[in-house]
Amino acid sequence: MMTPRQISEDRGVGSSPHFRHTPLQIIHVIGNFLRIWSVYSMYSYFSQTGASVVLFIFTCLIPSSILFLALQKPWKGRALSNQQVVPSVINGVITALYFILWAKGLKSCGPVRAILAEYSGAVLGVLSAALYGRKGHIWKKIGGLIAMLASFYFLSQGPTTEDQTEEVLGMGEMVVPILAGILSALRRVIARRVSLKNQLKRRLNAITITSATCFLFPVAMWDFITGSTSGNSVQLPFSTWAFLSTTLFGVILIFYIDSIAEERLHMVFSSPRHLMVAGGCIIVMEIVYKMDFSLPGFIICSLLLGFGIYEATALERGKKGSFQEPDPLTGVLEDHVQMSPLPT
């Protein structure tokens, strides 16, 4: 007769972490698909109406900050210290700049380029390795950076069909979404430095989004006033589906989805696995929206970008062949950059 301990051990042998994480992986794919759907809805709205990017982002951040505050209640529980609140407020300014630059890049470059340019934040891993890493691996990371730049160059030429109608851009136009991707990675690094605790990180995120909303308020009002006085018809940034999808999926839901991926699946944003999920969603949306799209060209650009990210943030093997633990946001090894949280 088997003892309960033997039964539990047999069950443990039969259960694989891959199967245990399958529901979370499905949730991650669905969450990213909804977020990318909101991106295409936003791009369609900008293309059809020419609405102000700043006003639209500000309008979406208002209900997002209210919902985050209602859900996380940062004023409750253990009191937050100034060493946590102040960086979170500053991070809100960075977040606001990220949203504006990224939305402007979306409007001018299209959804494929804007989404893939978000992965440019992996260059922070190259920078950290160059400053703090082992010199023997720096050329490998520089090679990854070159592959990423090559991917962005090909993207700027347009992964479109032979009978393309989309305007070929250039690396100059790609600078805006690439800078937005670097700012996105920077805000994630700051959020991690402030606190490693998941629940506290969510409370501080509510402060960050609220700070971003407050920072955008005078910018949005100035944009509205100058647009009105210049004689141009400024359309209020409201489209039911674009507004709701961006608010619910593009700001709120994706934060919790990325948190689940980082905490439970050990999948960070600037990683080839995350890029693979986003790439599959992009292919579906390009077909649904009937965009100018070349599948082979897109796959080549994605493979180059994924290879560059892998090399730029690759884990280094120790002497015994075991991987060292990377920083969950930049992919840089913890013994290269000390990413300890600020004191509470």
C-alpha cells in the first residue's frame, strides 16, 4: 500500500511546470492580443480623424488612473516612504513621455513598426553590459545590438507587399518609436528598483499612472488651446471602441498581464518569447485589418530582432554550465548590475 507521501511524489513527477503554466500562458497570449487589437484600433482612429495624440492619450489616462487608484488604494496598508513615492512620481513623467512618443510613432510609422520598436529597450542591457559586464562578452552583446539596428532599418523600409501603397520611411522616422521603447524599458527598471514586492509594485504603479495623467494635463490643455486658436478644427479625442480598448486593454489589462508573465512565467517584456507572442498577434491583426503586409519580410525582421534581443540580453553560463539569474527587466545579470530596491 502506497503512503500519501509516495502518492504525492508520483504526482509531482507526472506534473510538469509547463503544463501547470499553460493556463497562464493562454491568459498572456489573450492579454497581448487584446492590447495589440487596441493598438490597431487607435491607429485606425488616428488615420481616419487626424485627432490629437496628446489629447487622446490624456483622455485614456484619466479613467485608467482612477481605476488603478480604486483597485490598488495606495493610501491604505503600510505607509509608503518618500524613497518609494518620489521615484514613482518621477517615473510618471517618464511614462507620460513614453505614451506621447509611442503614440506619435504609431500615427506616423504604423502599428507594426510602433509595436516592434518597443523592444528597443533591450539596448539598456547592452549599455549595462558595456559599463558593468564582463569584457569577454561585450562583443556578443554589440553583435546583438547590430542585429537589432538592422531589423529596425528593414522595418523603416517597410515589410510590405510588392504592390505596396505604404510610404517607405527611413531611420529618422523610426527614432521616435525607438526612443519610446527605451523610455518604456527605463520606466520598468525604475519600478523594479523602487520595490521588488508585487503588491507594493502595483500600489506604486497607481501613483505612477496618476502622476503621468497630472503631467499631461497642462500639455493637453495647451495642445487644445493652440489647436483652437490656430483655426484648425480640433476634434475631441473620442471614439468609443478606440477609447475603451486603449484604456482597458492598452493601459490597465496589459499591466496585470505583464506582471503575471514576469512573476509566474518568468517572461520579461524585452525577450524573444514575448516578441514571438506579439509577432503572432500582429500577423493576425494585419490580416484582419487588410494592411499592406509581407509575411516573409515581417518574419525576417522579427527573426533579426529576436536574435538581437537574445544576444544583447543573453544569460552567461557559469563554469559548471548553469545559468546565472538575470535581472527580470533588462536581461542583465544581477552580478553585473546591483538592482536592489531602494530602502523603505
